[in-house]
Amino acid sequence: MLNIGQMMKQVQTMQTKMADMQDRLGEVELTGSAGGNLVIATMNGKGDLKAIKIDPKAVDPADIETLEDLIVAALSDAKTKMESLVSQETEKAMGGMKLPPGFKLPL
């Protein structure tokens, strides 16, 4: 059984690892796409949107709704990839210990 001093040291180590992870995530860029790459969204590992690229073929003034749907889909794809990366990195930082379902860390 761990004593309180050992537990506090482990908590401090985990906090340091989590802070390092968050710094690294700010530097990672992930892309999501939709419509066969007609729309590409780029965000960092913290979820900040960095860029949107729209192929001119996706722009039809008579059908703006499709373009809007493609943008939403590309953002959703990038967000899904970002959340997967955060989950993997969090698990590594916590030494393989998984978070309870539905628990999210503030980033």
C-alpha cells in the first residue's frame, strides 16, 4: 500500500505529464475532410480551428446548403481525430490508466 507521500509524488508526476501533453497537443495539427477533400478543416490537438480549405468545385451559389454541410462534416471529422489523439495521449500520460467513461479533461 502506498503512503501519502508516495501518492502525492505520483499525483505531481502525473500533473507534469499532463501539462507536457497539453503543450504538445497545441503543436499537433489534424485534418478532417468531406466530399472527397472538397472541404478540408485543420485543427490543433487542443481543438482550435487553424484553417479551412474549400475547393472551388464545392462552391455553387445556387446550392450553398451543400457547402455548409461539407464544412460541418469536415469539422466533425477533424474533431473526431483530435478527440482520439487526446484520448491516446492522456492514456499514455496516465501510465495506461483509463479515464472513466464520459470523463473529459479540460484542455
